[in-house]
Amino acid sequence: MESTALTVGIVGLGAHGTNHVERLRELGHKVYGVDANTTARREFRERYNATTFESLDELYAQDLDAVIISTPNKFHETAAVDALEADHNVLLEKPLAHTLASAERIADAANRTSNVCMVGFHHRYRNACQVVKSYVEDGYLGEITHIDAQFIRRRGVPGRGTWYTSQDIAGGGALIDVGAHVLDLLFFWTDWPTITDAMAASRSDFGQHDDYTYLHMWGEDDRGKMYDVEDSVTAFCEFDSGMTANIQVAWAANMASTHSYRLRGTEAGMTIDITNTLQEVEPDIDQRNDLQLYEARSGRRNHFVNSEIIVSSNDPYRDELETFLDAVQSGKRPKMTNVEQALDVQRAIDRIYRASQ
């Protein structure tokens, strides 16, 4: 859809919020901002020459076409429900909320108001991830029987002592943060199966220690402050489709960083490695962006076929944003990364956390 200039309110003016603003301005849209932090508001005004407000009520009273919420997880519900009830369309950063109950209330508000409500699972918009979906959807791999999924940072705690490492504010650690992306992709590729059984273990072996050694940290390092979340989770899940999955997520581990998936089907298998997307957190890692297809064929002789799939790169944040803005202009709720799918991811997160206890 051809875009017209829209007015978008940004709730939360940290790195995630300004990430959206950069792309909104490239697309020719107007932005307003709100943040409880005086310094964040001042820097936002100076950087973008944009109006800021101190409260949600002030922002939501403006003539807005949409709202993008980039606050800490605990505050998603208030910001999103108030926006939806003020008749604004909403894009939330993942996860949907810090708890399942809070996520359910956001979804209820979205359904009650019939406004657009999307959640920022941007990895799904990567060209490579879309190609995997096409092979699964077309039946090329046959029935998917098992997936091995890894999203592991060698050293990538996002900010020690910040809201990321507070159970009360974030709702958890590595699982609710990077694990949310893993579960979203797993569900997206396999048509949203339901977990029927789960075994899981969570650990906190690195980030809470004074001698935590790292090369880069995405956020601030407030050593000695709150750190009561896990920095890794390992889970084995069974689904109603008959599929199984091994899931490994970690903010810190003594191994090479990886963001990769191995899909095993009855007709063919596939691997996808998008480790290069970790560079925003760990700039020193090796770049990898691989798609491989594995088959066994018969002919004059039985043989194996290993194929490399070449796909162009894209900006998934921009594609996600354009999907949201198209939905805002058309008034049609999107099929991609909508609130109901985000709620399914939240249910899976909750199930794995309960299994790990």
C-alpha cells in the first residue's frame, strides 16, 4: 500500500523507541514522544526536533494514527490498554507482557476495541526466515518432526542491574527476552502447534557475579544491583502435532554465539543460521547467514543432496514497521505478528518457566 504521512506516538524513548523513530522518519512520518525520564525527553527533542510529553494521557490526547510502545515489559499493559481504549492502533515491542495474565488483558483490550495490535517479533520478517516458511508451507520438507533451536550469546547480558535483569519488571531473563524470538519462529514455521508437555531447566551462572567478564554490553552495567533472573534455559517440548523441539537460549555461555535452527522433516531437512543478527549485541562475533537443504534421493544410484540456498538480506525492522503502518491505513488487522500469536508465545514462555520450576 502506498503510504501517506502518519502521526505516530512513541512510548519509551530508549534505544528500541529511537530505532523505530529512525525508520519512521525515513518513511516520512511525524513522531511525538513520551517518557518518564527528563533526560530522555530532552535528548529526543534535540535529536528529532519533535514534541514530547510527560504522561500517556497527554500523548494519547493528540491526533495520533498509531502508537509504538517500547517500555520495559511490566509497563506494556498500561500503555497498550490505554492506547487501545483511546482508539489508537498499537505496535508493542516483544514480549507482549511480563506475565501471562498481563498479556491476556492486553489481548482482551485489542479484541474488545478491534484496533490493530501487533508485537515486534522482527526476526520473522527476515528474508531467510520467510524462505524457511515457504519450504515448510509448500510441503517440501514433508511433516516437521523435530526442531533444534539455539539462541546463545557468548557474553550478552543486555544490562546488569537494569530492568532487563529484574524479575518483577522484565518477567524473566533469557527466555522471555531472546527465547520469545525462538518460540515465535518455531510456531510461525510450523503453523502454531500447542505444547502438550515440557521439561526445562533454568540457570543463572554468569551475570550476577562480580567477576562477569565481557567485551561489550548492550545496555548499562550497574554491577551489584538487581539480578534475580535466569541467564540460560534449556527445554524439551512436545506438541499436539507430534513434533518435538530442543530449545536452548542463553545470555551468556562458554561457547560460540549462535542463533540457528535445524528442522527435520520426513521428506527433507533444513538448517538456518542467522547468527550475524547478534552483532548489535556482540560486535566481535563471526558473521554467518546460512540456509542449507538436506535430501536423500534415488535415481540410478541412491544419493544425498546438500543444497545451499542464497537469499538477499533485508531490514526486518523496516518491513515489520511497514506491515504495521499498512494495517493502520487499511484498518485490517494483520496476519503477521498479531496480538493473538504473541499471546500464544507468552503461553509457551509461561509453560516452559513452570516446567523449569
